Amino acid sequence: MKKEFAVIGLGRFGSSVCKELFRLGHDVLAIDQDEEKVQDVLTIATHTAIANATDEKALQSLGIRNFEYVVVAIGDDIQSSILCTLLLKELGVKKVWAKAQSYYHQRVLEKIGADRVVRPERDMGMRMAHHLVSENIVDYIELSSEYSILELKATDKLHQRSLIDLDIRAKYGCTVLGIKKMDELNISPKPTDHVEKGDILIVLGHNRDLKKFEDTGM
Ligand code: ATP
Ligand code: ATP
Ligand code: CA
């Protein structure tokens, strides 16, 4: 179903939102006060307008209240972002999604009625951190809300060390259920068995303990 969106602020974030909505087949009105920014989106928007989004009359003359969704993608100018969001809600726009640059910016936007606030730089940074950290996680089985089995790829830190030496159960409260080597699976490892870099350890434990092992033991 085709929807109508308006995107205000055509920086990297706003123009990306605009482009993708347009590519998905929706109508997009792209607004910026900077003529050059508007020129850049002519081929990836249905309509464009050069306007100051903190000017109530300008917003009204664009018929902004008729859009179900309006995206406020003004990041650096917090004052404009807040004022624009406030006006949009006062004019009766049902859904205002806004981009914030900080925690307090987000809080203010939520207070004045923004329906959804995203912080793309923070969110993407967090996602990337998770990807980086879990580079060693090969697989994950949730046993309950608290306990899981992880398959972790052994790092240099574990290379040629025995289970006695690693002392994983005592140090982290996790149990090594098995060790997968290239072509064999050892499902009842003895304390004297050695781990090689690249082996897959099948580890059972409380999520908190698994995280601790993954963070500091690997
Ligand atoms: P990026 O996504 O590139 O990081 P940003 O979130 O840091 O961008 P800015 O670069 O500060 O945001 O602004 C995005 C756009 O919003 C700019 O093109 C700017 O011209 C536009 N803009 C800022 N204030 C207004 C306003 N009052 N009315 C219309 N457009 C505005
Ligand atoms: P237990 O009390 O179970 O008899 P232990 O402490 O007397 O054990 P070992 O069983 O030889 O001694 O193991 C020494 C240490 O090696 C354990 O405390 C444990 O932390 C670690 N360990 C041995 N096997 C495993 C395993 N399969 N998974 C995780 N850690 C292990
Ligand atoms: Ca920015």
C-alpha cells in the first residue's frame, strides 16, 4: 500500500531515509532550507520544497498535516529540531519520527510528543560493537531465559591449554560440554584435554557467566 511521507532535513541520514522510501514505491516530500540539499534529492523524491521547517506558516502551506508520517532528520541544530517537532505535533501530524543527537535531545523530543526517536550514530555503534564482540560466537542455543549453550571459537588465549589449566568452571561458572576440532567432536572432554586455536568450544552456563567468559576468558 502506497503511503505519503515527508522528510525534513536532507543531510546524510534524511536523504537516505528519503531515497529508501522512494525506492520502496512510496510518495516522499523532501524538505530542506538549503537549496543545494534539495537539488541533490530531485531524483529520489516525489516532491521537494525549500522551506524553513521552524516556520509555522511555511509548514502549513506545504499541507504538512495531511502527511501521516513526517521524519525530522535535523541533527546538529537541536533548537530547529525541537521547534519543528513541536509545530508538527501542534499542527496535528499523527506520526512524527525524529532523529536525536544525544540522550537529552531524545528526552525533550519525546516530551513534546515525538512518536519515535532514533539515535542512529549511537544505535549503529552499539550494533557494530555487538558484531565485533560476538565474532567468536559460532552458534547460540537458549535453554531458558537465563541459561544458554554457546559455541565459541577458541582464540589465541586458549591455544594449547588444558581444561584444568583454563579452569573455566571455577573461574566463570561455565561448563565445557564439548570441543569440536576440524573433523571430530569430543562430547565428554577430560580435564587434561587440550584446546587449540580455532576449535569450537560448546559451553553451557548462565547468560551472565557466559558473557563474562566471552568478555574476559576468550
Ligand atoms: P547527517 O545526517 O548528515 O549527519 P545531521 O543529522 O547532522 O545530518 P544536519 O547536517 O545538522 O543534520 O542537518 C540536516 C539538514 O537539515 C541540513 O541539510 C540542514 O540544511 C537542514 N535543516 C536544518 N535546520 C533546518 C530548518 N529549520 N528547516 C529546514 N531544514 C533544516
Ligand atoms: P571436581 O571437583 O569436579 O572433581 P576438581 O576441581 O577436583 O574437579 P578437575 O576435575 O581435574 O579438578 O578439574 C580442574 C578444574 O578444571 C575444575 O575446577 C574446572 O574448573 C576445570 N574443568 C575441568 N573440566 C572442565 C570442563 N569440562 N569444563 C570447564 N571447566 C573444566
Ligand atoms: Ca551529523
